[in-house]
Amino acid sequence: MDLAYLRAHPQHLPTFLTHQRIRETPVSGGSVARASRLTLDDGASLFTKTWEPGTPPPGYFEAEAAGLAWLGATDAVPIPEVFAALPSMIAMEWVEPGPATRAAASAFGRSLAELHRFGAPGFGASWPGFIGPLPLDNTVSAGPWGAWFGERRLRPFLRLSVDRGALSAADAALVEQVIKTIEGYAQSEPPARIHGDLWPGNILWAHDGRAWLIDPAAQGGHRETDLATLALFGGAPHLDAIVGAYNEAFPLADGWQQRTPLHQLHLLLVHTAAFGESYRSAVRSAAEAAARL
């Protein structure tokens, strides 16, 4: 199998892998997917992901491909080309990793601003979504943003977190208070075209000197959400350069720094829902800060 054949017959890729007709090397791929580097007969490399263990939810990899295509249609930020999006796997362009430099970070900040400025038809997306291993309600809404964010991005993952024992009733009451009062401190803006799951691990710093976006939960959302999640889990390399370049290209509304915990609360609740109570203190800290706005 070469790249031309794969483009014409993507559905044959699992068969070639099953019969070991393609060289496969395991690589790091995150907490849900089994990731590999494939080398085709023409020397081309691919990055592939399969669900581990078992079978992915219907539409899981197709949603990732739809999000990558939607972000890539802007030509704003480097996005890997998808060659196959099948029920069992996704295969895309291999991007050679490289160092995270300040120059790349500044360029990424400007590109992210351009992506956000491109906009979206509404909050949500036109395909069923996923974030990490969990379903994401992408039903498109005209807004306002605060009500949409509270009902579609906070409350569903709050309920899952409580049901799975990751958050207590007191934790839930605190987050519910944020949801009830969100319109009082939400900054209203038109829907931006956002990555939707932009923690630092979803930037791929490449050998070509650019920062690529991977693993999106792409949607129409608030641009501050992407910037807020870049600061989670230790923060992206050269975050000051990213934000500085972004703010020069597409100035942020006054008070955006104070609203960061509100925007982070969504992804933190996803983590308690998916991975358990080890993220409980982070949820509480974000909710307490958001409630003080």
C-alpha cells in the first residue's frame, strides 16, 4: 500500500494492518487511543489511532476527522491531513516533532487568532462530538454563550462526575451556583471557531518550526476558552509569547484573565467525569474563582 492507493481505498487500511502488510511502530498517543506510526511502501509515514481496548463509540474517529477538516478549512493553523476516518481507526499525516521555540509560539498565537476570527455559524457544531472518551452535545445554538456553556458544557459533565463519585454534593452545589449566575460575568462575543480541547498536549510542536493543532473537539465557542485551557496542566511552552502575539492580532476583552477559571471549568469537569476524583481539587478551585467574578 502506498499513499496514492490509500487515498483511493482508505477502507482497506485495517485489512493491510491485520495481515501485517504495513510496518507499524507504536508511539505515544494519550490515555484513550493506541497510536502508531505506519510506514507505507512509498516511504510515506502516517499517524494512526485505534480505540484501546475494544470498539470506539459510533462516530468517534469520524468526529475527529470532521473537526480537523473544519479547522483546516480556514488555512489559519497547521492541521494534519486525514487520509482515512473509519469506525475503527483514523489515519493522518505524520508530523515530525520538534522543539517548542518562542518564535513558533508567537506565530502560533497569531494563527490561533486568525482561526478564532474566522468564526462559526453558532455555538456547537454540525456533527456529533466527543471530548476525550466522552460524548459532547454539539447541538448548534444561537446563544447566548453563557446559557449554552452552562447547559451544554458544564452541567452534563458535572452530572457525570457526581454519578461516578468524583465530586461531592457540596462540589456540585458550587458548580451549580456558577451555572446559575454565569450570565452575570460572561463576556458575550459572536461564536469563534475554536479547537475546544486545547490543553497543552494538543499542540504538536513540529520539526518544521510550526505549532500544529491535533485532537480537537472542534466547535463554535468562546475564544477565551481555548486561551484558558492552554494554561492548564502546567501551561503551554512560551504561553506568554502565545498570548502576547494573539492579543496583538485580535485584542481580548477587558477582564479576560479573571474569566480564565470559568472557561477552564469545562475541561476540568470532563476530567473528573472521565478520570475520577484526582481532578476534584482543580474543579473546586476553578469554581470558587469563577464564583467570585
